[in-house]
Amino acid sequence: MSGNAGHTAITRTFIVHRRHLLCIATRIVGCRSLAEDIVHDAYVKLLFHMPHEPSVSEHGYVCRVVRNLALDGYRRQQLERRLFASEFVETDAPLDTNSPDRIASTRERERSLRDAMRSLPPRTRDALMQYYFEGQSQRTIATRLGISPAMVSCILQDARDALGALPL
């Protein structure tokens, strides 16, 4: 498939099947707005990084890319919730956010997270910050750090393992 013909086919697929692609992403991430971002990201990704012969069916290929990006987004949401969410209170009483115990608990969690972040190797910490807080892709991080995207994936997994062991 030539470059322009491939771009035209991908663009046509996104236009014709937009509603279906949004449904796929929305079912996974649970948010229509986020799903629209995912479909847009998939379009840009395929437009600029499209393989020579994507597959027999552009529609199937595009659906797979949208699904994979949505799953990545969902996993990121879950990790962020697990790492950065506040504790759940099991009572029906209103939450007193200014109680001394709550303040001390919050400060202790923040201190634990800061210490854990400081204990990470600089390259790991940089990759983690770029990925989760700046929203950079693993490919972009790899380019910035001068390493392969596979290495970025390994570094991020090491960081998740280290931070996931924190008592939040």
C-alpha cells in the first residue's frame, strides 16, 4: 500500500467507522471524552507510523489499535488510582479532612511516596515522571533518554513494582 493510498484508506476508515471506534474505546475506559482522545491518538499514530501492509482489513486493524490504546489508558488510570488515591473511609460519617489523624496519615503517605521516588535511579524517575505526569509516549521517552522503547517499558515496570509496594 503506497503512502498516500494508505493515508486515504486509514482516514476513510476512521471517518466511516468513527462511532464504532468510539464505542470500543468508551466501553473500555468508561468515559466518552477520554474515548474521543484515544480515537484521535490512534488516528495520528496510524497516520504517521502506519506499517507498509497493515492487514487485510483496515477496519479490523484500526479497531485493534483503538482497543489497545484504550486498554493502555485504562491500565494507566488504574495504576494512578492505586498509587495516588486517598484512603477509603468505611463509615457513613462525613469525612473530616482536617482531623489530626487524617493530616498525619496523608503526610506519611506523601513522605513515603517522595522517599520511594528519590530512591529510584535517575533514569527510572525521569521516565516515570515523563510518562505519568507529562503524558509522554514510551517512544518519545526512549528518544529523549537514548534507549529503546522496550527498555522504557522495562524501566516503567520496575518503577511500578517499586512504587506498588508502598502502603497507600
